[in-house]
Amino acid sequence: MHADWIVPDWPAPGRVRAVSTTRHGGVSKGPYSSLNLGQHVGDDPAAVAENRRRLMETLGLKQEPRWLQQVHGTRVASLEGVPVAEAADAAVTARAGEACVIMTADCLPVLFSDRKGMKVGAAHTGWRGLSAGVLQATVKALGSPPAELLAWLGPAIGPLAYEVGDEVRQAFIVRDAAAAQAFKPGKAAGKWWCDLHMLARQRLEAMGVSSIYGGEWCTLKDQERFFSYRREGECGRMGTFIWME
């Protein structure tokens, strides 16, 4: 495994494997350098295919991860050994060898495992999906009591790097007044610094998921390590994976 990739530090059972890639370890060039895993961003398809091949080889995956068509929604795909045909922003599985994957370049990937290592899941958490309930939908799809779940927050744009308009703030506080704690006044009137990690933690805790880990990486500020759509516009996508052996 590339030394720069992130392995979650959380007490998941031994059969549960997880990793979040960085921009290092592939063959892509230019703004996609080097481990771009996204086919939809304008990169050379042959380079993306080689990046994905290298990833599978490095992780020891015996079958292709179930790449999702992410649309900032709340649909959760249940992985049953076949490609996912419909757009979805989360995936869950109870099948060994099925790798859930979320691609990001500023949004927050959230991984889940039950304490017995019998179910895992992953959610793509931008502000739209987060406010609409993608984490709640993922927890429901896992089917385990929330107190029996572990959650890990991966790399995302940080709280002093993600400036949003008032409509984003209102989308959260209209549902939960406590969400106001995740917004600080921005550079201009009507602008706010948004803490995606805090918002995700609030949502998880409100559902009864109390074992939450990770959340210390900012994709925008660490240009050497991470792709960031807000910083670069044209860029690659990182992957955050979870599966059971």
C-alpha cells in the first residue's frame, strides 16, 4: 500500500478493511496527477483504468469495487454482486469481498462498520446530501442498532476552508438549530465557514451513533496530498473504500 494513503484508526473488527487514497500512486498526468480514480472528470480513460488496476492489485481485491454514479442525493445501493445501475450516494453490503467506494475531491466520505464485522457501508456526504439525510438513509440501510455501529470520517474540505452562502446554513438549521454551531461568519456578509465534519458528527450522534472516528484532514489546504475541486476546479478524484475479507 502507498505510504501516503490513509488507513482508518478505529476499532473495527479484523476482517473489516478500509483505506482512503490520496493523489499519489498512479499514472495520470497534469491536473489529474497521479492516482485519479474518476472516469468522469476528463482524464485519459487508459490512465484511469491503469490506476484502478493498480489499486485493486495493491489492496488485494478479487473483484472490481462497485463504483457509484454520485449525484449528491440520498439513495443507498445494496451491493449484491452486480454493478449498481442507478445513481446512488451510499452503498452497504453484508457480502465478503464486495468493496463499497466513495469518490471525493472535497466532499466528506463516511465509512460504517457494525461491531461484529458483519455489515459495512460508505456514504458520500456533501452539504446537499448531508442536509437531505444521506447519513440517516445509510444507517437505516445497514439495519443494525445505531449504538452497534462505528463511523469513520475521511478527508474533506476543512472548517476554515469551506465558505458557503446563507442558503446552505439555512438548509441545516431549519432542521436542527444545533447545526448553527458548525457555521462561523465568513469573509463577507451572508458568507459562512462550514464545518462538514461537525455537521456529520451531529447527524450521527442524533441517530445514536456515538463511536465516531477520523475527521482531521483538510483537502483544500493540503495540496500536496489531496485533490480539491474548490481549489483546482479541474482535478482527479480520491477513493475511500471499505470491505470485509
